[in-house]
Amino acid sequence: MWVFLSALEVLCINFFSFEICFRRKYSGSITAAVLTVFSALVFLTLACFDFLKGDGKLMIIGFVFLLPYIFLYKESILRIFLVMCMCWTYTVCNYILAIQIGRLRTGESGVFIAFLLQTAMYIVTLYPFFKWCAPKYMFILRNMQQFDKSSSTYFNLNCFLHFIVITFLNFVFLEERGSILKISVALLFAGVTFLSYAMLYRMILDSVRIRELEQISEHDALT
């Protein structure tokens, strides 16, 4: 049950992220119904093959939700994929921290303890994530196109690599005992990721403001 609740918690955060970041194609009730049915089918499939073991190694399967997201939201496939990378980076990082903190004393962390720790970290971090991180990330996505194509490509690769790195850390750390070093590595990765997006956000924001001032200077408001 705790494995199911932990996965459901992650899915709810991802669903809410898409509600904030994108516009729906259909009503809220239709969107909720499609996501609920699709989630139920995914969980039933995993349960039938006994994949819900709580070891976190199958979290990457969450990318199958690209299918309903592409159908339900008015955005390009690339942007939907990049936002999903951002969301999963956040949730996987929280999962790693929950597992490692739970293993500090005993070397093993039960599913229930990991779920409680994960929930506590979401309570602490959800507000800043949705208040500052997600909006800045979307601002970068929507304004990156004003730069050359190579800059957009580098940014897209950077987002994808952040997800790959945190997924790799997840696989490695799940096989080892909890330690302050591993917790520090996860926190440092989260900090570096946030700071890189924050710096890029400031650079693009300044560029947008400069272009707006240039346009204002070239036009007379009276004529």
C-alpha cells in the first residue's frame, strides 16, 4: 500500500505541475478522468507483473504519461518532455533523500518510513517549487526561442542530462547504505540544478527587458 501511495504522490505532483505550466485542450473533468483511467491501467499492469516493489528502479516508467499529456495539453511534444524531465528530477531527488535519510541509522529503510520522509520533504519544498522554480523554468522555455537554435539545443540537452544524472544517482544510491555524503551529493545536485536555471532565467529576463526598451525607444507613443 505504501508503495502505491508513494507513486500516487509523485504522479499527483506531476499532474499539478502540468496544470500550472500548460493550457488544457479539454475541460478539467475530462482531463482528470483520462489521467485517472490511464494511471489505473499503469498501476494494474505493474501490479500484475509484480513490479511494485518499492525499490524506485522503475520510476522512469513514469515517462509513459507523455502519451496522455500530449493528448490533453496544448503544447509541443518537446516542451511537454522537458517539463516532465524537470518534474521527475525534482521528485526523484526527493525520493533519494528520503531513502538515504531513512537508512542513516539502520542501513535499511522501510517503505513506510521512506513514504513519510518523502511526504515531509514535499510539504517543505512544494511551495517554493511551484512558486519560483516551475514559473522560472517555463519562462526560460517560452523565451529561449529568441536566441539562436544552438542555444535552445544546449538548454534542452542540459535539462535532459539533469534528469539522466539524478536517475543514475538513484540507481547507485539504492544499492548502498545511507550516509551523510550521499545526502550531501543529492542536495548539492539539487542546488546546482536550481542555480543554473536561476542564472539562465536572469539572463533571459534581462535580454527580454532590453529588447522591450529598444522597441519603446524606436516608437513614439504619440504617433
